[in-house]
Amino acid sequence: MKKILLFLLISSSAWAQQQKTVKYNYNDFNLLVKVEDKEKYFNEMIQAKPEDQTKPTQYDQFRIPLAVAWLAKGNLDRYKHYTKNEPKFAYPNLLDLTYALEYLVEDNKNLRIVEQVSREVLEVMDKKKDKVYEDLDGDRMQVLLELNAMANARLGNVDVAMKNIERSSTIKGMREGKYFRDSKSNYLNRYGIVLSAAGQHKKALDLLTDAVRTADSNPKLVATLREVYKKVNGNDKGLDEMIKSLQDEAYQKYYKEVEKSYIADSKIPFQGTIANPNSDDKNKMITILTAKKHAKDISLTDLNGKAVNFADYKGKTLVIDFWTTGCTPCVAAFAGFEKVVADYKKDAFQLFVVNLFEEEPTVKSFIAKKGITLDVLRDEPNQAYDIQATPTKIVFDPMGNIRFYGVGYAGSTDREYYKLKAMVEIIKARS
């Protein structure tokens, strides 16, 4: 793991340095946050260096992000403008496209755009017109079918919606994997919406109720449950009590699970280990973090280059979570963290997400694009805890002792929230 991470760091740094010698390059273009600024940059580049007519795909790597960025703003005309020559979408572009549609489908004003774009991309996939789409049928096709189904359900096209959500259910993808944010929760929410649109309110309610009970849920799914409950019962009497009971049941399950991993003795030097996921031997462990210093001796920098000393947080429960911009599960966990931060905003509590390996402009641009509100620190050389896998979190008690650590994304916003909240509450109870 370490060798791979170091290789990526060296390679990306060398590439970035090479690009800085070119006036117009994708690295500078990609750092721009606003689509209007990206478009201005692109037009200036085209004027300075006109396209070679013998190379029709010369600027596709710029056109596709522009198309997707305009789509995310609900501007179908600009999206069509930049995709009129049918540029080839690489997997990261397809990811961004589905992210844009996921954002738009929540706004009833953009349902027709979601329906049209998702349908057109699905048609391309079905025709196997492009090898890229053929290779990626499973995961992104799943999501596109869900989005198309949800849009059609809200537009009143129930038969199409039901056909697509059921087809999505049969495709092998990563829904059960803990990789993309709320993969299963979003699917269950969209399925519930389609069922309710088809008049199957009780079936939808049962589906969503079970999702909340098992923590395969997020705030959007809970909101849908509220709507469906009122359709089944004719009113919202008893609704708040039911939801609280389901959420308490889910939380208690993870509280008991987390309690078993409490670290009573974490003397420095300390190594955090997990079972090797690539070995059948459950006793074979790998080290994911190494603490050679006490927390009070650790100092990192924020996005403005200001030093942040962990010693200043003595007396508070401190959470640090390590991530990179290219780590999808890392960013997926942030929504759950935000709920925890909101719960403890008046308490002796602090959470930082610590970026590894990446330069400040890259991190700042990503934070702005994603609208991340968490407190961000940087440890570009990975010196503080020698992290071997991301995401990895460490939770300290008010005296600076490591009481919990963990690796990976819990799989849903609510499950991530329950697990971290349980860690905080257990530390409070034992401190």
C-alpha cells in the first residue's frame, strides 16, 4: 500500500510540474471552481491554439467536464453544445455525470432534464456503442436506471419507472459495497418513490421502514418515509415516535458493536492493525497507522497554511480522519461526519479531516467544488501517523489517548453517523 501511494504521489507531482510549463493545460483548467471560469479558459485556449481539424478529439478532455458542469447547473443547452460531437466519456467523466444527475433529480424543476439525459446515456450503453460504456455497464448503469426511474415516477410515467427500477435491481454493481456514498440507501429511497407513485404505498412504507431500522438510510430516505407514511395512514400521527424508535434501534446496534473496539491502553508508540483483507487467515494482520508521538506533540496546517496544534484540544474529544480527493469512500463518509459535528457543536468536541499527499491548490479547489464544510487539515508527507489506507479515522479522549481507530466507509450516511456518535458517547461515558 505504501509503495503504491508513494508512487502515485511522485508521479502526480512530476506531471503537475511538467504541466506548469504549458500556458494552457488541463491541470490549471481543472482547478477552476466555477463553470463560467472554465468556459472562459477554454475559449481563450481555443483562440490561442485553434483546433487541429485532423484531430477531432483534441480538446475532448476539456469539453466533457464543461458539459457535465453545465448539466449540474441545469443548463441542458450548454451540455448539448459540448457533447454534440459525441466525445468519449472516460469513467471519471461518467461518475461526474451521474453525480450531476443525482443532484438534479432532487429538484422537481429539472426532472425532464434528468429523464432525457439518463435515457440517452442508457441507450448508448445498451447499444454497446462505446467500449468504455460496455466495461462500466454494471455500476453506473444501475444508478442511471434508478435516476431515470425516479424522474419518470415523479413525471407520472409509472410503467417506465417501474420497469427501470426493477431492471436496476437485477444488474450486478457496487450497491452492496461500501464505496460510493449511500449507494444502497439511495436505491431504496428511489425504489420507495417508484412504488408509492404506482400506488403501492404499504409496500413502499415497509421497504423504507426496514431501511431505517438497519441503517441503510440517509435524510432523503427518511423524508420519503414521512411522505409515504401519511399516504398509508392518512395523517402523521405517531410518525415521529416511529422514526425515533427505528433510529434508536439502529443506533443501539452500532453502539454495542463499537463498544467492543474501545482501546483501554494505547501507550505510545502505538500501532493500529486490522485483519488482512487479502488473506483467508483471520489472524494475519496489517498495520494501518503508527503513532510515534503523543497527540499533544502533533501539529498540522490548515488550508491557509496556519499551524494547528493538537495540544490546543486537550479537554475535548478529538476526531481526525485521513483522506484524499481521489478516495471516493473517504468523501462518502463526510455527510455522516457533518451530522456528528452538528450534534456536538456546543460540546467539547472537534473533528478534522486530514488530506494526505496532495498540494494545497488541489485540496482547496476540491473543497470548494464539493461544498465541504468540515474543518480541513493537510499532512502532505503523511508524517503524523504513517497512514497506510484511506479512509482511516482516529478518535482521542480529552486527555489525548487513542480510544478508537477504524478504516473504511460504513456504507450509508446514517450508519457512519451512528458509529462515530457511539464512539464519542462511549468516550464521554468513560472519561
